[in-house]
Amino acid sequence: MLDVTNGNQPAVILVDDDALFLKTFGANLERAGYKVNAFNDPATVLQSDKTGDAYILDWHMPRMDGLELLNRLRGAGVTAPIMFLTSLNQPLFEEMALEHGAVEFVEKTRSPAVIIKRLELVITGARHKERPAPITDTIDVGRLSLKTAAKRAHWQGREVGLSLGEFEVVALLAAKAGVDVSYREIYNTVQAEGFIAGQGAEGYRTNVRALIKRIRRKFTEVDPEFAALENYPGFGYRWRINA
């Protein structure tokens, strides 16, 4: 459970053009101990001085959809985790959301208890997840060079345009170059520890495969012969030491 004592009540920005949904789901969040700031117009979110420990966005909204709002929030310097709560269930939309920096994508058909649990895990991960500090600001593995402070990746001297989450995954694999890294460890790098996504206990693997696919595509755009990222079927991925 999230700590809501001593002034630690988590705040949530909820954005949806459905007034009834805002009222009912907002009430569910408040009963669960959250402070809710609800908006039915994405533009007003950008104009507001309200901030949150997490943002929950609908996808289809008039004048500005949730994906554009996400991009504009990030452009305005918002670093809090952003999750989509939408009636859309096609994998394409989930992949687009994650690629643009969302941390979760949940269907509105899920029960409020499940949605709120996922929100709790997202906020807990953002508040408490700790990663060991790098010994050096630069990680060099073969033709790969990573600037850990600036979160920049270069392949053969050319910059690869990775998102923050993609950079963290590449940094994890590069730091363990030559060692097989599990799906779960990769997923935990960009999500709260122990979180289960998708259908079934192994559903998170779908998210990892989509993430690795995007990373490979970005490297091959720089080098069509890129082959440093290998799959270990049934377990995970590895970064080749001599690639």
C-alpha cells in the first residue's frame, strides 16, 4: 500500500472528456486515498499549475488526443509517470503509448481495483526504485558508447535517438555484455519491481519484445548491419561483447 500519512497522500491528474467517468473513477481514487485533480479538457491541464505523482490520460479526446497531451507534458518538463486508461485494446496503441514514454496502458474494462493497483505500482516504482550509480559516466562496449549522465547513446560515433526507457535497457544490457539478461530484469528496468503486465503471469514478455524491437530498429537506422543485440529464446536478451 502507498503511504498516505504524514502529508504523503499521492496526487493524481486525471484527464478524460467523459464527465461521468471523471466523477465515478475519481471517487474510486479518492476512496483509495488519492488526491485527485480531474480535467475534461486536455488544454486546461497544460494551463494548470496542478501537478501530480502520476497522470492518467484517456486516448480519444476532442481537439487534442492523449498521445499529443503526453508529448506536450513531457515537453513542458513533466517527469511524473503517465499511464493511459482507455477503451482501446489494440496492441498498436499500447506500443505507441510506451514508445512515447507512457509507463502503463490499461483498458477501462478492467475493474477499478485492478486499475488502482497498477497505479499504485507505477507511483511506488517512481518514488522508491533505486539503481546503482555508475562507476563512470561512460560505458563503452565495442562500437557502443553510452553517456550515463546525459542519457545519450552512440554507435560507431553516431547518436542513436533512444527514449529514456530505451536508454536504460541498453545500459543494462551493455553493463552485462556477454551475459544473458532475463525478460523480467529488462522489464523491471522500466517498470515497478514485480509488476505483471498483459495476459497471464508471463504477459510482460510481450512488452519487452516490443521494446527490444524498437531499440533494434533505431540502431539499424544508424547501421543496417547492426547485430549486437541477441535473443536467448525463452529467457531474454544479451549484448554481444565484440559487436
